[in-house]
Amino acid sequence: MFLRDYGETEVGGFGISADNDPLLIEDVQIVQQDCSFTHVEFDDESVADFFDGQVDAGRRPEQFARIWIHTHPGDCPEPSMTDEETFARVFGRSDWAVMFILAINGRSYARVRFNVGPGGEEELRVQVDYSRPFAGSDRESWEVEYLDNIQTLESVPVTFRSLEQGISSTERPDAEWYESWHEYAEDPQTTKGTMP
């Protein structure tokens, strides 16, 4: 919840599973990433370093590389199309994997996918196991970890299409373009027949 609430973007990471229970998450590890309100992109080198460190610590891949956790800054925990594409592309070769999403108001979504045998997937119920020992909050170190790893993208490029040329551009229009658009939109001659 700290990762979800600290900033205004999505944040992603990997769930670290208990040695004897692959679906019992004991820790969440974030890596360096670029984040926006709707997007997370992990830094490949940071992921590789994380994997190396986990192997050096004696963990198996099913303990640290099968559960993808990320936040949604809104109140909808349902996976987006991008989430689905990422889950298939990045975790589609694993024998099994879980996508977990935490949104605001405690809303969550979790689904396990099996990529071996006949395959299949199923939504999972999520709960906090309060019977397990927990070291408690460490907001200071969590904040340091967040600031060290999360690069907030100021804006996501928007695609604008030129009607005359039929081409797309990811360049943001300048202030003059906005002024021209507002003049056009407010002109009664150009808005005849449009919705009120």
C-alpha cells in the first residue's frame, strides 16, 4: 500500500514467496522503472541484477520471478490491455505466473496462469495472513527504496493525427496549437451540428 499511495503513478515489482508456499508473498521487491499514471517499464539491467541477487541468496526462480505485482492509482484493479499484453509477453514462458494488481480502497485483482500441460488460468482470492510474523513498517527505508528506483514520467506522449497529411506524431503540440484549437472549438460556425 505504501508503493501505491506514495506517488501518483503505477508502480511495479516482484513478489518474494515463502520457501514452502509459492502463493504466500513475504516481501515485495521493486526495481528501477519508469512510471506514469498508466504505465510501468522496468529497467532490464535492474531486473537482471535483482535476479542475480535472488539466486545468490539461495532462492529459486519460482520464489522471486513468478509473481508480478503492480499498483493502479485509480480504484479499478482490473487489468488493462497493456497489463494483459505484458503478462503474456513477459511471463508467457514461465511454467506458471501470477498477475496481482492493487488499486485504491483496498481493491485488488489476482490471477494465476499455467503455461504447461493443458494450461489454464484462474482468478485468486487475496487476503492478508495476520498469523505470520511481520517486522512492521519501515517507512524511511521504503521511501529511500522508492526514490532510488521510481522515475516518474512527467507526461506520456500522446499521438496526434494530422487530418490533412494522415500521419501520426508523438510530439506534443505547443501553446499556439492549443490556442488555435480553442478558437476553432468556440467558433459557432465550426461547431454547428455538433453535440452541445
